[in-house]
Amino acid sequence: MGLKQHIHWLWNATEGLRLPILFNSITGILRVCVSLSFVWVCKQLIDIASHTTDGSIGYYTALLIVIVAIELSLSAWNNYLENKNDICLKNKLRHKLFTNAMLSAWSGKEGFHSGDILNRMEEDVRLVSETFCKILPSVIVACFQLFAAFLFLTRLDTQMAWIMIFIMPVFLLLSKYYMKRMRYLTKDIRTSESRIQSHIQEKIQHKVLIQTLGQNDMVIGKLGLLQNILYGQSLKRIGFTLFSRTLVMAGFATGYVIAFLWGVNGIYEGSVPFGVMTAFLQLVGQIQRPMVDLGGYIPSIAQSVASAERLKELSDIPLEKQGVQLTLDGSTGIRIENISFTYPGGTRQVIQGFSFDFIPGSRTAIIGETGTGKSTLIRLILSLLYPQKGKIYIYNRQQEIVISPLTRCNMVYVPQGNTLLSGTIRDNLLLGNPDATEEELRNVLTTAVAEFVYGLPDGIDTVCGEKGAGLSEGQAQCICIARGLLRAGNILLLDEFSSSLDKGTEQLLMERLISKTKDKTLIFITHRETVAEYCDYIIQLGRKEK
Ligand SMILES: Nc1ncnc2c1ncn2[C@@H]1O[C@H](COP(=O)(O)OP(=O)(O)OP(=O)(O)O)[C@@H](O)[C@H]1O
């Protein structure tokens, strides 16, 4: 993808903030005007002091103080605006990318490692935002400063002004090559940083597993290897930056020395007054400083173009269909008509010409060996995946609709394993229904055989770690079931929901669940006979047994 597209993406991302950024640039321009007035007042003061011109020292001193005060105020205001815009843009970008990630379609597995997403949302967002809110206004101000100082200098000495500005095209020519190279070097570095973050995040998440596998050394060693790669790439970039910067600085130092010697010569010959010499040296600084600043901004701009590329990749993930949810009232069934499904990039058809009618209010167990496609079937019913052939409908007495993400509101899904998040048990339950009352919470916890919650020292407000750390697997699973039950929806999809429970608890759970979900359609994925015994139908994938 070309540079133009990244810049275009960056431009769109700043919608709503362009005016504040422009305002910040205008404040910067005012600051430059004030600092040029400072040069002029200094020149006047020196000329008056050296009797080259007439005037009041008191008047110009007062003017000087006012100018310094204005410059300080503008500088503080500039800084405030810069940081304010930066925070706003960072929040905006992160919010946009997080929304995108949460609403993105799923094709069987995530396209990005969670550590990589985190790294992009933090570091790349920071770089891009800094470039727009701090560097871009500074570039505008630097260009203005360059232009204004050049005009001022031409009034003092046209020839010297042109010599100073001559460095400019050479500088621009060099910067184009520099930008390109820097962009590639930065992209490699950012990829390595993402890898390191993914490695750390995943390994810390599974610390106990790694300890029990006895692979601590291997995991720590891998971090060392990844860091070595990053170290090498960073050194390469530092070397390149230093070399380029030294080259530019050498050019400018030469310019300054030439200007200085020219002034000394003028004073010696009596053709240049002291005031002009001081103003001249200050103006040379005012021309060279923005050039050096511009040179310093190039690495940041190159880095943020590489970052924009990475952020654009995140924001380009296709989204799920959005719109008004389609809720069916009363007992709801699912009709599957001759569906076939292969995972993207897969060669094996996981589901082949499968048909079944889950009639409203029925209970069905889906059984089958490992890897036969039970969870895949549930994902298809949830419209997380789409069959390449055939159709799935949900229906009640009045209507029948083809399923889509918009019909997901009719489903209550309890996934395999422990899916608790960090926070209190209440926080976890409210994910099922944020408006649930205390009584509703108690009811679902009872149905899910999770009354133990009220026996904990902090009851329903007990804080759990990631994945419900602090609870047993079975307890966590019961809370996950309770969370699912809080959700409205007449079709319950329960994937190995009782796998961590003992037989007695499982039986109690099934009895309570069935008595509480009389008109609902229940679909269980299970390896347990106890669960299958409570069902009207058993599907061994592709084969109806009862
Ligand atoms: N994201 C994916 N990409 C490609 N193939 C996949 C993906 N997820 C699952 N599969 C394949 O699809 C097949 C069915 O997987 P699925 O998870 O539906 O099996 P399952 O019957 O639920 O197994 P289990 O009883 O172990 O949970 C497996 O062979 C698996 O390798």
C-alpha cells in the first residue's frame, strides 16, 4: 500500500480535531512573529547604545519586557493546546480501533495476536497522535519561521539570505531518501516490539502452565532472542539517524561560521553596525533552527507513517453486519437446511450437507468424537461463521428468518470452559444483562447451582482474577452458566457447559435448568450421558439417533 493511502487514512482519522490543530499552529505562528519582534527590538537597543541610531533605551527596554512576557504566555498556551489535542486524538483513535476490534467479523480464528493489537493500540496510536498534534503544527510553524526570518534577513543582506536558504533544496532532497529508509527500518522495529509484547502477555497469562511444563528457561530465552533482534534493528536505526543528523548539522555549522565571519569582516570594514550584526546572527539562527527542527521531525513522521500503516491494517478488518436486532417472541426453533462448511484456508469440509430441525421447546444433545464439528455447528448457528452451502433459519409461529448476527439476540450461548473475566462476580453476571435486579441475580445463581457465591466472605461482590482466578473450575463454570441465563433469548446453546462438574451437581443443574426453561429450545454439546438422558433428540453429527 502506498504512502498516499496511509496519509489519507491519517487525515481521515483526525476528523474533528483538525481545527484545534490548526488553531495550535496559528498560536505557534504568532509566537514566531513575537520572537522576530524581539530580534528587531534587540537590534534597535544595540544601535541606540552604540549611537548608530537615535531613540529611547527605556522605551525599547519596556517593549522588550512586554515581548518576552507575550512569548512566554504564547509558549505556555501552545504547550497546553498541543497536549490537549494529543490526548483527544489518542482517545479517539483508540476508541475507534477498539470498537472496530469488538465489532469485527470472525472467520474461525483472530487475524492478530492480542498482544500485537495491544501494542498497536498503545504505541502506534501514541506515535501517530504525537505526529499530528505536536509535530505537524511544529512543521507549519518551522516553515513560517523559515520564511519570515528569510524575509527579515533579505532586508539586512540579500546575498547572505540566499546563501542561507541555498542549503534548503539539498536538505529536502536528502530528506526524501531519509524518509523512505526510516519508514522501512521503523516498520521492522514495530513488528519486533509487537512480537515481544505478544510473547510477554501470553506467557504471563499461562505462567502456571509453563512452570508445570518446566519450560521457564525456554520461554525466558525466547524473550532474550526476540529482544536481541529488536536491539539489532534499533542500533541500525540509531546509526542511520545519527549519520544523517551529523551530516545535516555539519552543513548548518558551516553556514553559521560563514555568516559569522561575514559579520566580523563587515564590522572590521565598518560596513556593518553592531546592531545589524547581532540581528544577523540571531536571524541566521532563526533560519537554521527550523531547518534542524524539520530534520529532527522527519524520523518521527516516518515512524508515524509506518504506524499509520499498522493502524490501518487493524481498522480494515471487516465488520459484522450491524443493525436493529431481530427478536422472535415465544418458543423459537432453528431449521438447518443442507449446510456445508469448510474453514477459510482449510481443505477438509467440517460440516457436510447437514440438516436438522430443532423444534421450538425441544432439547437436543449433539454428541460426537473430538474434532467432528460440534462447536463449529454452534458457531454457524450463532452466525459467527457462515456456511458455504445451505441455510439456517430461526422461526416461531409467526415468522421465519435466515440467521445473521442480528438474530443472535435470540440465543443464549454458554461457551466451553471457564470464560470469567477479572472483576467481581457481580460484574461478570451483569455482562449477561446490565439491568438485572438483585432477585434475578439470585435466581440465575440458584438455577446454575451457584448458591455457594452467597457463602463467600464478600458474596456476589467477591473479586476474581483473570479467568475467575480464586474460584474452582467447576464454580467458575456455574457462574458462567448463570451469566448466560441472565440474557434474554429463547434458544440456549450450551457447549460442554458441565464438563468440570461432578455427576451429582450436573444432575441437579440439569433438573433446575429444565424446570426453569420450559418453552425454550435447548441445544447441548456434550460428551456426558447424564446430559443426553434429559434430551428429546440426540444428534451424532450427520446422524439422528432417537
Ligand atoms: N479456526 C479454524 N480453522 C481451521 N480449522 C478449524 C478451526 N477451528 C476448528 N477447526 C477444525 O474443524 C474441525 C472441527 O472442530 P470443532 O471445534 O468444531 O470440533 P468439536 O467437535 O467441537 O471438537 P471437541 O469435541 O474437541 O470440542 C476440527 O478438525 C478442527 O481442526
